Amino acid sequence: MASPSVPRRRLPLELQVQIISYLSVEDQIRAAEVSQTWCRIIKDSQSMRKSRYSSERTARGIHCLISTKSECFRCDVIDTSFREYYFQRNRLRNDNPFLDEPFFSPTAWNGEDPKLANWINRMEFDLFTSVPGLPRLTWRGTEYWGENITVRKFMEAMLKPVLEAEGGVAANGSLTFFIAINTIASAYSIDFYGRSSGNG
């Protein structure tokens, strides 16, 4: 005898909010792609938003999409205009909301944490690349980036000098990150075979 069908019941929104509030940053990143409701909960929660910025001494105030763990984030460039983003080896959807959140913690600029603003402005951002003829580049704090730059726009700013290299030799490759005290170093590795290799 067949079992009677049981109508699907959604958890009350209040309960979903409570459950999601316990998620780690890594799980928030993945949960934001599950449904529009979860994405909205994760984006709108002030406490969860604050948790997405590193408190570690090495990269305090930087979005955890990059700074949670060295080399956990990678941006692959395919034919100059197409991007694929990976977090801990898992591919992110291009519309993942974390990509369009501020790269620097907003608490540094809204008067809530002026010491954090000073810290960020002392940080160096270094780019190492295997692009022939392109030297190592170094930027410092918001003098170059601006206070409200998003994670996605930060990627593009890092990639710009590489993609503008003479001859367009860097059409395909991977941008990865390495966290050190007062420094976020990135490395761009060229894939000469026309497909992103995934190695930093």
C-alpha cells in the first residue's frame, strides 16, 4: 500500500534565521547560493556581515572570502573577459553576493573602529607574476583601492596591469593569494595552454 503523500512544509522564517546564524563564514558562502531567502538572510544580518571580516592579526579587516586561509580563494581568467571564482576548491556562482561585498570592513570607515582604518592603510598588497616583462607591483591600503571597493572590483584592480601587459600574453591564468603580517600577496600564474591550470 502506497504511503499517503505529505505536503512539503517550509520552516518558519524565524527558525531559518536562527539556524543560519550559527553558520561559519565558509558555510555562509555556500548557503548564500542555496536559495534567495537564505541569501537575503545572510546579506541582511548585521552580525553575520561583521563575521565575514577577518579578526586575525595577519589580515584584520579584510573580507574572509580571501583572508580566512592562505590560498583558499582563486580567480581564473579565461580569454581575458571571463572569470571563474573558487573558494576552497569549490566553484562559486558568478552572482555569489560575497563577491560584491566591501573588500575592507565598513567598520573601519563609519567611525566604529578608527584603529582598523589605520591598520588597513598600513597594509601592503603585492602582486607577483610570471608575465614576461611585468615587474612586481605593490599598492598600499586605500590610497590605491578606495574605502568602498568590493571583492570583485579588487580582483579586477589586481588583474588590470596583468591583462594590459604588452601583447596580451596573460589572457589565461590564475590569481591566488598568500596572507602574511601586514601584507596580502597575490600571484598570477599564466596558463600557456589556453586553459586555466588552477595553480597559484
